Amino acid sequence: MPKTMSVVSKRQKIKDSERTMFVWVAVMSIVVGFCLVITYFIFQQIAFKNRVISEKNTTVRTLKDNNAAVDSLRDNVRILETNSALRGARANDDEKALQVVLDALPADANPLALGGSLQSKLIGGTPGIELESLKVDPVETTLVSGDLVLGAPSEEEKTSRSVVATVIVRAEKVNPLKEMLSRFERSIRVIDVDTLSIERSEAAYTMTMQIQAYYEPAKLIELRDKVVKP
């Protein structure tokens, strides 16, 4: 009987030891897993803080570069204001010289203003020219938002920044037509003549041409908030 009790006691102790070992292994597994999660979280926070610091440093460098360029930009503007060629090309003596640059390459398409300028100055202001037809194609204005992309515009972007107009004029002699083309050449506004054809009848010359007037959208400079996600 004592031997039987001893065997049962040993088996019970072995089972208790196995149960205790299992509990300890389970507890240690939980502790190790918890430590791994904490370690991953800490490294993730460190990487996030580094990205935030990097973005802040980039902002600081940009602000420093912009501040350093202010004096040079101001000096260049002053030099342009004293440029004799720009001052001589002003429409009014009260205007600043830089207004000539803005007139040469406007910030928006404004087809109505282009049509009025063609009708009253470049074409209508030429003696001996009779305007028979003037058609300015409408321009679709698209608002584009997003990050600033540095680099030269593509050929498609250059083509889209223009207003196309078709002009038909009539003159009894050829000299007024030459004078009108000279006015286009001397115009401050950047205008290209894409196609030109002249038909002669017994009474007059008829000129048909298609032109493109270019514009450059204004650059918007603003401070924006950038969210850095962990």
C-alpha cells in the first residue's frame, strides 16, 4: 500500500510540474510578445519623429533660401524699372516699366480683351484695312491644385497656354496689309501667326490668317500644412 501511494504521489508531482512548466512557458510567451510589441511601437515612434524632424528641416532650409533671395530679387526689380527699353514701351507714362512684361504675357487668357485689342489697335488702327471677320476661340479654364513641380513645361502645356483667333481682313492695296503685319511684329503681346493666305480679286486683297496669343498663369505662393503620418 505505501508503495502504491508513493507511485501515485510521484505521478501527481510530475503532472503538477508539467502544469507549472506550461503556465510559466505561457506567461513568458505573453511577456516576450508584449516586449516585441512595445519594441516595435518604440521604433515606429522613433522613425515617425525622424520624418517630422526631416520635414521641419526642409521647411527651415526653404525659408532661409527664400529670405536670402529677397535682396537679389528686389535689386533685379529695381534694375528693370530703370530699363530704357521697357520704359519706352509703356502704354502710359504713369505706368511702371514692369507693366510692359505683364502686358506682353498676361496671367489669364481673356479672349474678350484679345479680340478688343485686335479690333481696335492692331487691325482697326491700320489705315486702309477693313475687318471682315474676327473669331476668337473660347478657352476652357481648368483649376489645378497640387504640389509644386519644378521643371520646364511640356509642349502640350505650352500649346494649351494660348488663345487662337482667326482673322479675315480686306484692303484695296497691299501696303496696308504689310503695315498691319508690322504692327503685329511690333506688338508687346506675344503673338504668333500660324497660317496666312492672301487672295486677290479685281477690287481688293483678302487676307486670312490664324494667330495664337500666349499667356502665362500666375504663380501662387502660399504656406500650407503638411501632415506626416506615422
